Amino acid sequence: MGWLRRKQEQPKQESVQLTGRVRRPKRRKIMLQQRPIERHLDDPVVIAVANRKGGVGKTTTSVNMATTLARMGHPVLLVDMDSQGHSTSGLGVERSEIEGTILDVLLGLGTAEDVLLASDLPGLDLIPANVDLSRVNVELVEHPERELQLRSALAPIKDYYDFIFIDTPPSLGLLTVNSLVAADRVLIPLQCEYFALEGIKDLVGIIKVVSDNLNPDLRVEGILITMYERTPLSIEIADEVRDHFGRTVLRAAVPRDRRVAEAQSMGVPIATYDMGSNGSQAYIRAANELRRKYMR
Ligand SMILES: Nc1ncnc2c1ncn2[C@@H]1O[C@H](COP(=O)(O)OP(=O)(O)O)[C@@H](O)[C@H]1O
Ligand SMILES: [Mg+2]
């Protein structure tokens, strides 16, 4: 791949930063062909985690569902489709460790396997993103198949995984559309606050457009209530959401738990940071609900 060659031709960088801190060694490249397929599901499931609103727990849910299911023994891939790169940093992958990103894949400059990184947790791989991803709209605008890029890129590697989670940005632009076209299911994190349902209405609209035109098999996997608090407002909105969407809403709700935010800022998923915490336990319940639907 051209871009890969270009990177390799660059002179090796100093491994010691000016601060004197020793950099972590580059993450191991993954050679999928040399890895046995260890799936526990008949078919891989690709789940886009989406909500037009920012700060509702998309990234936290992507990172923690992926981590929890990997801990349960499933081979899992997390695809970071947000230029904020919070899923990437949330798995502890540092900027200096990234050689290629999802942008290279979407632009056809590299394959998904070229940019795949192993996380610190066995069974969990990552396709990272960084701020460059914000260029994607400009660079792909004239591409005739711009909405299909992620789907085509994931096709050759899908069979190595039980679950592929795609963390999407807080917008309904090209990155989210690519994610919905690549996905079989959409998991919608919902924070119990005013206007929570408004953001979902738009999302449901775009899911319908995508399923009518580009991906007829796309379905809503579920709504996961996040940052739940025992306040009258939170309780009222959760009740309203459950009345309105019925069994689409997962029974597990993730409570607001400061350990979750702490873990995130340290680049460690809560499932690894503090397995006994309320947040972690809720993600275990949610992951069990989800995987039960797909187990043989
Ligand atoms: N259950 C939770 N308890 C406490 N803080 C949380 C919880 N879930 C997410 N957060 C925090 O809320 C903020 C927004 O979450 P994030 O997952 O980044 O949302 P999004 O990806 O939708 O923008 C982050 O700072 C995150 O650490
Ligand atoms: Mg996010």
C-alpha cells in the first residue's frame, strides 16, 4: 500500500521524548490469516452505536460493550468512526502508536487489516481514528460509492469476529451513514434528560432512509439508558422511553457512576478498571442481554 510504504520510508523516530519519558513500543500488527477463527456465533454481528446527540454515552458504551464481550470470550473489533478518537484513547492506544487510521481505509489507501491494532485485552482489536478523520467529508464528496466505504472495508475481516462495534460521531453525516450502511444493528445510548427523544426521532428517520435505500437488513438492536440517576426527571423520562419503545429498551440501565468517567480518562475501560463498580456491572448485564439473542 502506498501510504504504508511512505510511512515506512520515513526515518525512524527517536524513542525518547524530550520530557525523558520512554515511549511505549509500537503495537503489534495483526496478521489475520495467521489467526484461527474462534467465533462463538454462527454469524458476525456488526453494531453501530449511534445517537445524534453528543455526550450521551456512545463512546463509553462502544468501549465497554466491546471490552465486556471480549472478556466473555468473544472475538471483538471496535471501529472508531469519530474524529475525536475517544474510543481509540479509551482503549489506551496513544497517538504515537497509530500508523494508519480508519481515514486511510475509507479513502481506499489501505485495507482494514493494514490499520488493525491489538488492544491490551486479548480478543479485542481496534481500528483507530484521529482528528484527520474530519477531512473525510471533503475527500469523499465526489466518490460515487462514498456511503459504502466502511461496509466494503469490513467485509474481508468480518468473519474473524463475533461482534464488531462502530462508535459513531454526534451527527448524521457521512461517517454515521457509512456506519449504518456497514451495520446489521443499531444500539442507541439514551441519556434521560429533556429532548432525549428528539435526537432519537432524527436517528430513526435516517435509519429508515438507509434501510430503504442501501441496507435493507438494518435493524435497531436496542436502546440503552445511560447515566441513569434516581432523580424524578430521570425516572420519568426512563418510564416514558420504556412505554414508547417497549422491549426495544434493554432491561439493563447504566447508572451515572464516577468510576466510569475516571476509567475513560485513564484510557482503561471500566470493565478492566473496576469490575465491581455499578457501571461495570450494568455493562455486563447489557452485554449478556445482547449476546443471548445471538448465541446458538
Ligand atoms: N455511566 C456513566 N457515568 C458517569 N459518567 C459517564 C457515564 N457514561 C459516560 N460518562 C461520561 O460522559 C461523557 C460523555 O460520554 P461519551 O461516552 O463520550 O459520550 P458520546 O460518545 O455520546 O459523546 C464522558 O466524559 C464520559 O466519561
Ligand atoms: Mg463519542
